[in-house]
Amino acid sequence: MVELTDRPFPPGRYPLIVVGSGPGALQLTYSLRRFGVEHAVLTGDDAPGGMFRRWPIFQRMLSWTKPYANHKRGTREYERYDWNSLLGEEETTRSVMPRVMDGTSYFPSRPEMERGLVEFATSADLRIRYACRWESTRMEGGEIVLSTSDGEYRTPAAVFAVGVAEPWRPQTLDVEGVQQYGELRHAETYADRRIFIVGKQNSGFEIATGLLPWARQIVLASPSRTKLSVDTRTLVGVRARYVQPYEDWALAGGVVILDASIEKVERRGNGYLVHTKSPADGSALDFEVDDVIAATGFVCPLQDLPRLGVETFGQSGLPAQTPFWESASVPGVYFAGTIMQGAHGLRKHGIPSNSGAVQGYRYNARVLARHIAETRFGVAVDRPALKAEEVVTFLLAEVSRGPELWHQRSYLARIVTFDPDRGIVDEGIQPLAHFLDSPGPDAVAVALEANGKDDPYPAVYVRASGATSENLLPPHPLLDYEGPEYQRQLGSVLAKLGAVAAPVQ
Amino acid sequence: MDVREDVVDILSGFSLFADLATPELESLVDIFGEEAFQPGERVLRQGLTGSNFYVILEGTAGIRVDGKDRAVLRPGDYFGEISTLLGVPPTADIVAQVRLRCLVLPGADLQSFLVGHPRVMYRILQEEARKVRTTTRWLS
């Protein structure tokens, strides 16, 4: 059992330190332990769960866990349908979420999500030093020194899994009384009020959805047009869970969705006057409202890491990272959890990875744990050999049912190398960008890809004699890429590598 | 999107956006994303589908064809428009020479962006015309 009074990892020196106790940190420490990597885990929180101990503010997740699917709970294939469970190897740590959900919705409630994370940490007996707040950082003698509320920790390498959950607002909204995500009052206090929400991404629409039964009028405004995930066929855009205000607007039900920049916000009596301007024609519209809520994004609480040389980019202040989630500017500083979205990968067709969400970064964490185990701790990770006649069948099964490829499209890939000395070897899951941009022996990488319009399709990258080529296989209406036509096409692509025989029919 | 507020000042100095009024420039912050690349990192990969449209904010990038460096792109330059508009893989790698900071627009959004910003489209057209002229002179 994880006891809050049990406080492992007193101040001192550790070969690796993980900071955080949200799902990203929990998955990483679990996976590091599987590889036998000695490390300490510190968190300022009192219990596991990270942001899910408080948020989403309207208390239900926007990612599903299907209690029933075409694959049995607890199997690797089932992970495709369960976006919220962390990845365990034991029966007690696998598919935890459907066990803790009450069946009223396939979107877990926030308390269910929190319970699932506590259950995972408890079942796995994860060792974490709670109530140990990371306060500042410095480099000394080539080591990272973390000052915490409990004292100093020294380490050659640290992983920061501290989320991207600090609400941010532009200067225009720096007006007394303007509220932000996480600061909202109880929903009933918005009864019969006019509410102006700045921001038309998921957090803005989440707030609008929660206040629909209460508000007299809701205005959602930002300069660019609203995108919906059902149109983009990706996680880009407003998720279906929060699309009700959009329908209200589309059917002229009273909600206003406006493409406009916010020029100025003024206090006016007990309320506000919001001045907006259309980017299309410069026309102005002013709104008298009772509440203004900023849903204008979140920043990454990296504290003093940028002063140590950790480069960041974008308004969120995400750290620039290598494909293996190491700071691009300060070696030895890694990231886990939702911060991993800073390692952008290929972004083919403009589609980002799912590294900002549990179903994406849980796989990144496993890849990172293996990478750290191999490169920093000299752990020899098993690489199964494959027979030539197995390769096509193996790769098609992976791209049809491998959850890593399904959740991290064009981002994580299954790699098989063809080395004259070692034979045909399954190298496991790796970042696709690393495969494409690194030299190596003849090899193949398979990934699942999407273009935002069609059904997903397999992509096969072949590296032969140092040159890499892309080969796209067609989509399939039932998302099944294991049939004879796919076997034929993949066999033909892999013929470039010489060593692959056709699969046994 | 995830673009720093300082971008509006930077963009106001680029010829590509010289015809846009301030509210339009501010709206770009909401339409584009921001990405950073490290020295040696590839932004576009020759022969790979699914490229996007990039505008360089800071840093320089090399145009590399079949492993050979051909030209250098600087702040205010853009790339990815040809492969995006034609729906074909890029014919060159674009490689960060130093730390590179770019605005990025998903390839699928380029058409609606240009149609919605005809003055930007005109500037791009002028630049493409210059490239065709240079190529024609080189060939003749």
C-alpha cells in the first residue's frame, strides 16, 4: 500500500530523479522500475493524480474508456479503446479504469480518473515522496541540484513531469475580476448572467457547456474560426463532449460564437464592457456582460529551468526537446507527461501527436524509460529475433492492433532492423522522427497515419543502404490491414531489403 | 494555437505580411502555431508526404537536395508552400542551421488562409513569379 506517511527518498544523491505524481510521472516510474532503473520520485502533492485531483472543472473527462470492446479488457489490443488507464504488466495494474467506473458514462468522471490513478499507484506499489515541493534548481559540478521543501537532491539526470496546467491570460484580460480556468465560482452563481468567454478551444467550450443551463447569455470569442474534432478527425478542435454550445449557436439558440480579437475590457458598474474587432473587416462590436472568463491557454510551470539554459517555445513555454524528450539545450534534463508534446515529431498534415493526453504520453513514457535504461544505465533490453517469413505478418498485426501506433500516429513506430550480423530483430517502439533522422542498418518502420480527411492508413518507411523511402498503404473501411492484399503490398515494399520472404499463406 | 505575443512585432517587419493591418496580424497569432527546431534538425523531409507551410521567425535554414546544400532561408522567408499547394512531397530537405523558430500552418489550412488573406496571396504569387523568372534565366 502507498501510505502518505511513508516517505521514501530523503534528500541526497540519486542516479535519476522524477518530479511529479500525475499520470505521466506514475507511468514513467512504473516503467523505469520494470527496467530496473534506480530512481527517486518527488512531488509537492499529497497524493497521486496530478491535475486530475482538481480538473476538469466540470468533473468529467473528455476521453473515453469503453467498458466493452472487440478485445478483452487487460489485453494490449484493448488499450486502443481505453484512453485513460495507465499501462501495467500485472493483472492488477492493467485496464484499471473500466474497473473503477460506475457505468453511467464512457467518459470517466474526474473522481473516477483520480481513483483509477490512485488504484494504479497502490496496486503497483509505486514509491513516491509526497509533499516534497521542488522549489529551485541549479547546476553544480555537472550535476542537477534540486532544492525542495525537504532539502537538496543531487542527480546527473532528472525528468520533469509537472504538467502544462497553469492558466495564462494576455495583458488585455489583466483586469480586476476577470476569471480564469480553475478560478470559476459554483455554476449556480452564474444564473441569469451574461458571460463573455475569451477563447474558443476546449477549455472555453468546456466552461460554456457547464454554464449553458445557468447563463442568460454566453459569448465565446477569439480571432480564428472554431474547429471541431469531428471535422478535423484528430484531437485538434473542440471535442464532441463540449460541442453543445456550438449547436446552440448554429441553431440560433442564443449562444454567440464570434471570430474577433478582444481589443479592450473595461469595468462598467458591476460588470464589464468588452470591445471586440473583426479581423476580417475591422468592424467593432461591444458587449455589456456580467462576467468575463479567460480560457486563453495554459503554461508549463518549469520554474527556473529556462535560466539554466532549457530553451522553450510558444506561448505555453514548452521546452524544446529531442525525439526522446530530452531538453534540446541542456542534456540530462528530460520531460514526461503532457510536456512531451514539445517534442513535435513530424506533424504530418499539420496533425500533432497525442503526447498532450494520457493515451499518447503513456506510451512515450515507456519508450523514454527504455531509452534512459539503455543509454544512461547500460541495461541490455531484450530484442526478439524474427524469422524472415514472420516479418510481414508481424508488422501488419502491429499496425492493425498495436495501441502505440493507434494512439501516436506518425509519431511512434514499430522498428525492425535487418543487420547482416544480428539478423532480423524487433527493435520495439521508437519515435518515428528518430528513425527517419538517424543513420543505422537497413530497417523498416511502420506507423499508422492520418491526413485529417480519410480513414487512417499504414505508412512503411524503408531504410536501405542509408536512404529512406516512404510507402503509404491504402486505408481500409474496417481499419483491418492484415488481409492478403496488404500482405502482398508490404511484401513488395520490403523486397527492397532483400532478406524478407513472403509470408506463409 | 500556441504562439507567443511577441510574434506580432516580428511579423509586422516581414514583407509577406506588409499589407496586413494590426488586427489581422494579431489574428495570425491565433491561426498559426509555433515550433522550434534545433541545429541540424529537419523541418521538411524530402520525399515525405504531409508537409505544412512555415514562416521563419528567427534563425536560418538550409535547403538541401539529395544531401547537397543549395540555398539558405532567413527570417521572413517561408517554405512548404509548393508541396502544400500541389499536394506532393517536398523536393528538398529544409534543415535548421541554428536554432530555428517558425510559425507553422497545417498544409490543409493554407488554401483557406490565402483565400481569406488575398494580399498575402498576392505577395506569395510575386515571390513565386520571381523564382520562376530566376529559373527561366538560369535555363536560357
